[in-house]
Amino acid sequence: MDETDEAIVALLEVDGRLTHREIARAVGLSRSAAAARVQRLISSGQVIIRGAVHPAVLGRGALAHVSLALAGPATPVAQHVAQRADVPFLSLTSGTHAMVAEVRAPSVRHIDRSVADLRGLDGVVGVDTLTYVEVVRDVVGPVGDVRTEIDGTDRALLRALQEDGRASFVNLATVVGLSAAGARRRVLRLIDEQVVRIGAVVRHSGRDRQVAMGLGIRLAGAEDSALDALAAMPAAIFVARTLGRYDVLATIRAFSNSQLVEALDAVRGLAGVGAVDSWAHLAVVKESYAAGFEGPELGNRPRDDAGRHTVSSDAGGSSQ
């Protein structure tokens, strides 16, 4: 990707349904040139536009960040862990732990069972777990509270948006049996109510310029200002409050190692930040936030008399 592609991806991360005209205006291209670039990025598989549904809507409102220490090669273990439906994100990393994973489950008890399964894998010699208290920033999925009701038509729209976040309202209407205007109203409501976030997921090939680093941050006292300042940093693509060995988990992204150093120093310089541990994301093995919509947890959730799922959660988002 060149700098123009990177600018387009940055726009699509914020809003995956931006029109070609809006993208063209923002990056200084003609509409046709912008459309060609978007099509090339998507058709190459390097950029995927998907609707990331709030974990609570999937019946998986309990989230944890799990770091695995290994004895022996990491790739075979990673391939095994990547097959788990409760692991939407998995990355090979530098440092003490050979890989990190996000686990999503219906409850903390389910998280405990998942961690026990991971601890029992051949080659795993240590597991560290962080429980999410609150996801503050995430360029992939919706964050914050979600308190709404969804019915069968909403669920059908969410499934379609998970497959193709840029599907036209006409196509979405055909899938769910509504008018295009009716589909548009529903999609906009689902976005406004934080049920779904539609944006770009970048599949890093190792040939692009982006590099990412995970941060484990210990705060010096109850410093909410440090959390707010971290979430406002352009380089921070994920920020969460956690319970465990770190008070805050974050991911920063840059286009060179020197930019990473600058971002890391900026984090260390924030008022209220104590110690900062870091690890490099060497290879993303799995990143799929669409999994789990048809899982048994959602099907078993209480419904009201109209057949609607009632969703209420204080957690959300995804880690990298």
C-alpha cells in the first residue's frame, strides 16, 4: 500500500460504508480513482469490510486477553488455538510469551474453562490472563454499553453485514425482505445503538509498512486522565481497562519502528502512567470478529414475547 491507500484504509476503519465520492473528497482523488483503489484493496483480500457485532449481542460478553508461554515451536500450537470458536484474535509475539489471544465467552466461568483448555495444550508452559473491565477504544468493534432489543430481521441484517460490510441497502433489503429504505433505517439504528460497527480489517501480508505493538500498562494511582489521553492518541488502535498484572492493555500501530518508538515514549510520558511492558506482533494468525453469531449462547438467551433478544452489557470490543 502507498500513502494514499493508507489514507483510504484509515477512513474505512472509521466508517466502512463511506461512499466513493466521500473517500475521493477526503484524499484528493477523482471518484473513479477512489473507487478503483477501494476495489483493488478489497479484491486483493488485504482489506476486508465487515460488520463487527458487539460481543454481548453474540452472547459472548465476557472478554479476556490470554498470553501463552511455550516450550518448542509456536506455529503448531497457534494453528491449533486458531481453530477455537471462542478465539477471534491470535498473534505470534516477541517477548516472554510466544503468542497472545483474545477469548470471548458467555461468562467469566466459561473464560476460566477456556483458559484451562489452553493451559493443557502440549507445549504450553505458562498462561497469563487479563480480564477486560471496559474497552475504551477499538478500531475494529463497537465499544461501551449496548442496551437494545434485536429481532429476527436485525439478526439477518447483522449476518449479512458480517459477510459484507459494504453491501448496498438494496442488496440488504433483498436478503431480509424489506424495502431499501427500511433496511437503511434498521442498519443506521444498529450502528447508532452500538450493536454493530462497520469498518476495515487489514490483513497484513508482511510486505506492507504497518507494524503493531502491544502494551501492558501499570498506572500510578487512579489516573483516569492517563486512560483518556492514551485513547486519544492517533497511534492507539485498542485501549482497554483490565484486571490482572496490568491496569491497561493497549495496541499501538505505526508505519516504521521509529514511529513506534515515538508512540511508546509518548505513552511512557503520560501523567499517571507507571511501568509499561511491550511486545511486538510478529504475525497475526487469526482475526475474525464475525464468528459466533449462530453460537448456542445467542440462541439460548432470553427472548421477550415478540421473539426479540434483549441485550445488556457493559463490555465490548476486541483486542489486538
